Amino acid sequence: MYADAVTADFQSAADAISVTMRAGLLPTGATDAQIQAISTKVSDLASTFELDLGQSANAVGQIMKTGLAPNAKTALDVIAKGMTQMGPRADDIMDTFNEYSVIFQRLGFDAQTATGLMSQGLKAGARDTDVIADAFKEFTIEGVAGSEKMVSGFKAIGLNSG
């Protein structure tokens, strides 16, 4: 990666490979080419959007573990596109995916849907992606509890909560 001018120095390349491997982003029996390709994408994402390298790799790993994306390449592509659309207010997206991937999974979202909903929320005035994801978490808590708020809310939009 250093020799290909992906990273500024040898240590940065080693760090990118290390976090990629620790986060479980590589397929079993990954080739050198696969290791380099995925590590490069993780490094590029982190440096392009000024995100923490380790946190980025962990978020992609969490996305994969929860089934929001079938592989690291897909997860990284979705996040890169989302960051491009959402801009700097989405700088907490890696924290959000680390914390809320299980909630997105329970709601039946994939990474693209979750990112799209966060983008819509930011466009509608939400402060950051954490606020949007937390609203989904609270929705699931209220939904499981079957609270009167949920029953009334569903009724107000013409749906049966039962």
C-alpha cells in the first residue's frame, strides 16, 4: 500500500492491514490481493472523510456481522456514498453503525437503507446520524412494549397495530 502511494508511510499501511484483519473484514483464506484491496478501501475511506481508521474498520465489521451488507466492499461503498451525500454532519456515522447496526437489523434494513434514512433525516434537520438512529431504537422499544403511544400513532396513519 505504501509502495502504491495509498498510505503516507509504511506504518500507516501496516495499521490499515491490521485493523482490517482484526475487524474481520476479510474472507476466509483471503489472498494478498484481497487483503490489499480491502485494506486500501478502509484506509481511503478513513483518510478521505477524516474518520478514525480503527473505528471505521470496526463499523464495517459490525455492518457485516449483522447482515446489513454481504461483504466489506459493499459496506465500504455504501458508507462512502452516504458520506458523500450527507457531508460533514455525518462524521459520527461510524459510531452510529457500531452502536445501532443491531437495531437496523431488527427493523429489516440493509446498510443502504439505513444510510439512506440517515441522509433523509439530516436533510430534514436532524443534528447528526446518532439522533436519527436513536429514534429508530426508541421506536423499536415502544413497538415491543405495545404502548398506547404506538397504538394511537399507527391508528392516526390508518394502520392496525394489532
